[in-house]
Amino acid sequence: MKKTLSALILTSCFSLPALAETPVMFSSIDGFNAPNANAVSGVRLSVLHGKVDEVKGVDFSVLGMSETKRSTGINFGLFWGGAKVTEEMKGASLGLFNWNTGLTTGVNLGAVNFTNNVNGLNWSAVNFSQGYTKADVGLASISNKSNVQIGLFNMTKQIDGIQIGIINCADNGFFKCFPIFNFAK
């Protein structure tokens, strides 16, 4: 009997935190979240605009924007959907647009990427970063500092590696603007 009681107590201690997490959520405009929670560990579906503090897992956005402070996993925009992460994103953001104002570790793949610091890859038609990017691939890539940029038009204040494209501009480049390739002097 004591062993059974001990096993039940031990099991309940480890089960309570799991029950406190939200495995599935639906979010929409005006801060509507069902169930009413600020974090999801599993799957979230946002329609028009959904906002929570944290998502761990898969975050689907439909016809609008999924917004979080922290995201670990995959942000997946469906039917004109995109993602905004304000503090930290680890994983992949795949959508019409990816708007990450904090640190990104992973991949941003979309029509437009508006980022801050990216330790990974930005791949879209237009990449705009206010901070450092490890690699940008697109038609146009603009950043403060970058390691590698590949596209038709590449522009950065500081290139650490190489730019490859039709027009490549870097304030610290061997030429300020140069066709085909450019690198730090």
C-alpha cells in the first residue's frame, strides 16, 4: 500500500506541470485565446491575429499574423499568413512574411523577411535586417552587417564574408559597390 501511495504521489508531482501546459490553442483578434493561456507547448492556430508570449511546437497563421515573444519550433503561414517574434525565435519561420525583432537562430523563408539578428539563413525575395545576418539569399538583401549575401542586389554597412550578385554594396567592401562579387578590404 505504501509503495502504491508513493508511486501515486510521485506520478502526480511529475504530471501537474504537464497538465499546466497548453497543448493546443486557437487564437484570433482582440487577444482571444482558447484556452485562455499565454504559452503553448504543442500546436496553435491563429486566424487574422493571434498573440501569446511563447509557442513551443508548431504555430500556424491563417490570413494574418501570429505574434509571440518567443518561439521554438516552426512558424507556418497559410493563406497569406506570417509570423512576428519580438524576442527570440529558434527553428524555422515559413510564411508570406517573417518579422523577427529579436534574435533568430534558424531559417526565415518567405516573400519578405524583416529581421534584427539572424544566426542562420534569411531566404526570400526581400531580406531587410537591422542587425547581423549570417546568410541572406534573395532578390534584394539589405543589412547592417552580414557574413554572406547572395542575390541580385546586396547592400550592407559591413560585410565579413562575400557578396555575390548583380550589384553588391558594402561600406567596408574592396569597392563600395561592385558587380558580380564584393568582399571586405
